[in-house]
Amino acid sequence: MKIFHYKARNEKGEIVDDIIQAGSESEAVAAIKANNLQLLTISTDTGLGQGLLQGRISVAEKSSLCRFLATMLRSGMSLPEAVDIIRAETKNKRLKKILGDISFQTQKGKSLSVVLGQYE
């Protein structure tokens, strides 16, 4: 499966800048259109394979992520929903991409530990 970065326009006319995982670009385009989005651009996203534990994300950010995620999960929120909220609030572009991938893959049924294992 490949990861694609896309920009699309939603029904309200807002620009959506996100990632999607699909087997091919045509599958990604079909999935985006199925979500009632008008596709503007799409490209293969590279760079996510580098580790979450490597130097680009600070220890403070990792700590905050774990703390916020634990709090949200204890409140009864689903994992993808909690990750999406944290993703919307983070300023680190790399962490934002990783959180998007975590949300997507956990919605598809993968466990958090398996998804995070991809970033070692």
C-alpha cells in the first residue's frame, strides 16, 4: 500500500489537505471522490517511513502526545477520533503526517502498536 498526499475541495468549498493510503493512485482517487471531495492535486507521499523515534520529533512532543492520547482514550473517545483531534492541534508537520497515517490505519483495523512499529 502506498501513501498519497492530496488536496481537495469539500462540499462547503473548503480546501482539505490530507493523506490517504491505497494500493494505487486510481484507488486513492476513487476513495477521495467517494467521500464527496473534488480532487485538486494528488502525489505519492514520501518520507513517512523514517522513524517516529528518530530526531525530528522532540521528546517533549512525544510525551505530550502520549499524555493527551491517554486522557482522551480514558474519556471514552475512539483512537482514530483522539488522534485526529491531536493532529488538528499540532504544529509539527512531520508529526501531523504520522498522526494522519495512524488515524487512517487504525480506522482500517490495524492496532496502534503495529502502526507505530512502522516508524521504528
